[in-house]
Amino acid sequence: MTENHLTERNRKTEGKSAVRHEPWAESGLQAEFGLQAESEAYALRAADKLVKAQVPRQDIQILAKLVEGLGHLGVVTTVDKAAGEVLIQTTEDCWPDLRRALEHMPVELRFLTEET
């Protein structure tokens, strides 16, 4: 590229954000084909089961590691470290398998709530 060409390109992009935008967002295709609505619906389906549970404080980390080791069944998030409250995020389809696995883990676990 010539220096003149580079200067022209810099002038065209001057003041524009360096953040890359997806082509369908700029052209209106995203709205036309419902891509955003579909991705939002998928996100809601993907984490449609929230289970609040309580474990001894010292077992929070081991519970998280054990569930993480199961791969795709769920994710453990600490809600209240002092009280040992955790939130288990899973899907409706994975919940029965995850619940069976949790019941056989070497951790004293008490389920508080289940939200769908």
C-alpha cells in the first residue's frame, strides 16, 4: 500500500470505534431474521433450572470442582459464603442426572429451593 492510500484510509476511519461490528447488525438483517430474539430465547432455555442449596462452608469449593468435573451438567456459584449457600445452574434435561450425582457426592448438601 502506498503512503497516500494509508492516509486516505486513516482519514475514512478517523473518529470511528475500533470495535468490530457484526455485518448483520449494521444492515438490519439481525432484526429481520430475529437473530437477537433467538439468541435470547436460547440463553433462557440453556439455564432454565436454578437450584439453591446449602453446604458446609468448607465444602463449597469441593462441590464446585466436583460439579465442574461432570462437564456439561451444571455450574455452581457461591451466593453466601458465610452461610454456605450456593446456586446450581443447570437445564431441565440435565437436572435429574445432576441431582442423582449430587446425592452421591461426599458433601453434606441440603436443597433450599428449585426454580424453573
